[in-house]
Amino acid sequence: MEAHVQQRFAHATSRWINRADSVARKAIADAREKYMLDSILGKGINAAPGVAVATHLAKGTHPDPRVKDVVNPCVSFDALSQHAEVGSHNLAGQASREDVTGNGAVNSAGYELYLLLECVFDGKKLSDWISDKDEDAYLAFGGEDQAYSCLELLSNKSRTVATNEKLKQLYWFVGDEQSASDATVDAQYHLLAPLYATSLAHAVYGVLQEDRFGEANKAARQARRDGKLHDGPLRDYPQLAVQKMGGTKPQNISQLNSERGGNNYLLASLPPQWKSRDIRQPWGVQSVFDRMLIRREGVRATLADFLAFLKTDPPANVETRNRVDAYVSDLIDALVTLGGELQRAWPAHWTQDPRCELVREEQLWLDARRAEVDEDFGAEWQRMDWPAQIGKRFGNWLNTQLEKQFAVGDAEQREWANELLVDESEDGWAQNLHKQRTALNAPHYIPTRLGDQGAVA
């Protein structure tokens, strides 16, 4: 038991242990008070009447119902029937996690006690040792009365199968054709109350987080960008949606929901859509950032995920830096791909068409071959002031997308611009520019800001 408590303390303080500021000291002190055996037992017993251990939540559709008024089932995954469709039965045989739901203020205390009761000693859970009236278990939990008080946490608080008028419900017709003419006969229907499969949702969330932000997928994504072979799969989830549960207080729903920050992934369930390979010329558009980039596949979803992550106020550490880099890299990939398609789509000097209203630096970017037939354009292209302007425009565009919900400024704008300009992947911004300037005998540097002569390549 003590080893388990120490492990929970180490997990809770891992993000603070190498910091020496006042915030870190307070967090560690609070965790030290929380992760003491006497504290876990005392607070857990007090919380037990108001919470329930569950695999399916009533609060998944409305946060109000109390655990004593509705059913929050805790099923055995191994006992569920197997189906071809994905469901909670897929958790059979896995180290799945039950949830704790109830009053948000005590969910965490109930959850810590639940984890303690789940600890295995000599091949059996501590809760089972108590149920079997083991004297040593009584002693470990502070006596027989206190030990049995702990077990109240594992009981289903609703004495009858019950739902609530605030929860989602539907009437399922089970009557016969003769009685169907009278829709007011209650016996003709079963009342179904869909519950939220919290354990399954948490397992899916863990898989998607690893697939999206784990080191393996990061390496696969980089290999794709660099055009290199890779011996592992690249996993992607287009049009992924996020359902927020609990608003600013996700702990009011359940403990696992709180651990996810209220985020619950929804996979796209849509028919395939035909997309033309043709790319339209940007006539009547002053900037491809204004209309064309935001419409690229995956850009809106990436921005939505980026904003959702920033709104969690993540800590300033390597993991956060990697997450931010991954989001920005995806947006840069979309921009570079768009630029490449526009550069290859039409003959040289297409930007001379009167219908082209692109700002000058975007004309220089997207129609480099015009430099071979337009002397003034060529001289301006070779001065290499325009790449820094494109970087600035990308930084401004990304800031504009983020500042709708998140405070960003000049520092972030410069960071986004720099991320684009130093992108050295095989098909990235810098490598494409190297190839173009070599073909046009341009200066061998890439400025990172207007007037900067850069470094000799």
C-alpha cells in the first residue's frame, strides 16, 4: 500500500520535481499532503457516499443527476459479448481503467481510494481481501469498520434501475401491430437511456494521443516530409472532432474526464467526398493566405486542435514544445504543398495576367520562372527580400487564426515565421528555395527578415 502511495506521489509531482519556483513548491507540498495513506483513506471514505465506480456514465449527457438517483454501471469487459463493431468488449483482457463519477469536488478523493482498493497483494485485490474478512486487511485499512467503509465506494448507489428527465432517453417500440394504433400505452415501449462508455472513451483517447503526438508517429511524419523510407506506419485521423464535457470544470463529470481536460475524441463518420485535382488560379485574390490556405484539407482541423491544446494552459516543457512544433509543422506542410501546386500549375509569368491581384511578394514566391522573362521582376526576385516577407505573412496569418480565442503577439509571429523559413526538410520551404535560386543564379543566402543577408549556404 505504501509503495502504491509513493508511486502516485511521484506521478503527480513529475512535472514539478525539477523546478524550484514557488508554484512548483506549492504543488509538491499539496501533493505530499494528498498522497499520504491516512489522507487517502479518510478523504476516500468521506467521498464514497457521493461517488460511484463506473464504466458507463449517466453524466455523459448531462452533469446534474446524482449517483444515488441514476444507474452508472460498472461492467466486466471480459463478460461482454464479442462483436465485430468496436465497443467496450474490446477492452477485455486489457489493463482497462474504470472511472469515478459523482460530485466533482470529491471525485478525485474517491478515485484515489478506488486505485488503492484495486492494488493486488498475493494474487488478490485488496478489496477482495476485505470482502473475505481477512484480519491483516482489516489492520492495513485501520480496522474492520473503516475497511468496510472503504468498500462502500464499490457499491452501485442507485438501488433501482433509474434514469433522469435531464438525460437523453428514447422510447423503443416493442408492441405488436394490433396495439400500435394506441401510442399512449406505456407497455408497448422500452425506455432506453444511452450511457457514455467512459472507459472505452479513455482508452481511445490514449491511443489517438499516442498516434498523433507520440515519438513513433512524429518520426513517421518527418520521414514523409523528407521523402524517406520508414519502417513504421504513419497514422492520421482526418476531420477529427473534439467533444468537450464539463466545460471549465471537467471534474464535475468524472475523474477520467478531468484527466483528459474534458476532451473526448469523435472520429469522422462521413461518406467519402470527391475532390478535384485541379487547382484554380487565384484571380481576384490579394493573398493565398486569405482564402486558399484555410481551405486546404486538414488545415481547419489542425487549427482547432492547436487552439484546444493552447486553451488547456500547458506547462512550459519539452512535451509542450513538441506538440506546438507538430501543429505548426502540419500547417507549414499545407502551405508548402499549396505553393508547389501553384508554382507548377501554369506556364511562366502567369502572375502578369491582369486578373492576378496577389501582393508582390506572393507573386515573387509563386511565379519564380517569371524572373527569366521579366527583367525588373528578376532583379527583385534575386534581391531575396521577399522570403522574409512570406515568413512574416505566414506568422501574421497564424496569429490571426489563434487570436480569435488565444492571446498571441509579435513574439509568436516571429516564431511562426522562423519555423517556416528554416524548414530544411527535403520538400520544405528552404530546400525548394535553394533549388529555385540555383536555377536562376540567385544569391546564396536565405534572409530571415527584410534586409538580413543571412548565412552563406
